[in-house]
Amino acid sequence: MNVAGCICIFLVVTVAGEAQAQDASRRLELGIVASGIRFVEFDPVPELKAQWLPSGRARIPKGTWLEGGIGGRAGYRLSKHLKMEGEVVFFPQYAGRPFDGAGPMYRGWGKIQALAGVVAGRRFGAATLFMKTRPGAVRFERFPEIFMLRRFEEAVLLGSGDSHPRTCLAVDIGGGVEYPVSSRVVLRFDLGDTVIRYRPSPSELNPKFSRHNVQAISALGFRFVS
């Protein structure tokens, strides 16, 4: 069984147990987050070329890069061990170079990531260890797409650009640790795999594919009695 499966089982078991044992001290939590994500190449051109490589040859390597973002988070603690939350993070930078046909250059420009899901954890001393599953979407200001494709006997001629926005489905699976600074203030550190499903258009020219992106998040949260 893979890591994602183990996390999902942990969350299901915790939710089932908490449904019968609600904590009377429910709290609303608001916070600010700082995120760093390691994006894996989402330009569809390398993915298409890899499909045309002769059998036995290595796939075209995928480029990776780091981006930083900032945003906000709102959560509602259902019980001592279970919380529902939503999070929005803005990644402002254009981490690439303009289209010039000379290798990797598409980086999506500015991006907005929106996730919402369940967080389940248990306390060990002052700290709480948790696991999370949060589906959502990532909005790219300018997304790379193939707009022209010509196939020959031993080659592929194509044209591509990055002038249109695109929203892609995503899910963040991982875990972390939460540490209370006081009864109202909490520090939190997350580490997860943000899986993004890319479906460029037009669909008859662009392959569909998914990418696993490691994301680390630091957050400062403030709790309120609801």
C-alpha cells in the first residue's frame, strides 16, 4: 500500500471515531501561511515528445524549480483530533523566460492555489502530529499549450505558446506538526505532495498528465471560540 493510501485510511478511521466523540470546545482558526513548492515541468511539449521516443530510450528529463507564495487559511476544529480547513496561496513570480523556442521556458506566470479538506491529528506532549487530504485547484495566469502539431515518419513538428489562463485540479496529501505558542496562537509546519492534473487544450493536440510537486508550508494561526 502506498503512502497516500495509508494517509486516507488514517483519516477515515479518525473521522469515524470522532463522529461519536465530539469535543465541546470547538474553535475557529484563522492564519497566514508562507509556502514553498517544487514544481515539476508542466509544459506539454516534453510529455508529447517522450511518447514519440523509440522503445527502450530514456524519457526526456523534466525540469524542476522552486517558487514561494503567501496566503491565508481558515479552519474549524470539529473536535480535539479533527479539523476542516480551507487555504488559498498566491505564487506571484514568473519563474521562467519568454517563449523563444530554446528549451524549457514555460512556468505558468502567477498562480493561485485553493485547497480545502480534512486534517486529523493526535497530541503528543505539547505538539500535535497530523495528516491531511485537501483537494482543490491551481489557477495559472498563462498556461503552456500546443496549438499546432504535424506528424512525420521520424519527427514531430509542433507549435506552442503560453498566452491563456488555465485552472487545473489538484490534491494535497501529507502531514506535519502543530505547536501551540499559547492558548490562542499556534505554529504549524506542513510537508506534502501536491498532485496536479494537467488537461491542456485543445485536447486532440495536448496529452493529459499529472505531476507530483513537493510543497512545504509554514503557518501562524490564531484560534477563536466559535
